[in-house]
Amino acid sequence: MAKKAYPLRINEDILKALQQWSDDELRSMNAQIEYILRDALRRSGRIRKPGDPEPVLINDLDNEEH
């Protein structure tokens, strides 16, 4: 997966907390931010975990031939 650069303006207190968290987890700040975003996206159902099956939509079941 290709990565793109994205400038981020962030509150200084949040930035300090993220730096401490990333240090505690032995990750770079960028990797920590990406980890947090990916986790939030998975929890909200916006992306799947690798290896998870393709979701089946109710409309897809209605269109199947019986």
C-alpha cells in the first residue's frame, strides 16, 4: 500500500501526549498516529482487518437467485 504525506496541524498538548504514547509503545510518532487512526476506522466499521471476509450486504442477499 502506497503512503502519502499529509501535513497535520495539531494541538501542542495532544502532540506531547502522542509523543509520550509512541515512545511507550516503541513506535515512531507517525506509526502511532497511523495505528490509532486504523484502530478507530476498524472499530467504526469503515475498514476491515486483513483476512476478514468481505461483508455481505442485505441487498446482495435479496438479489440472489433462489
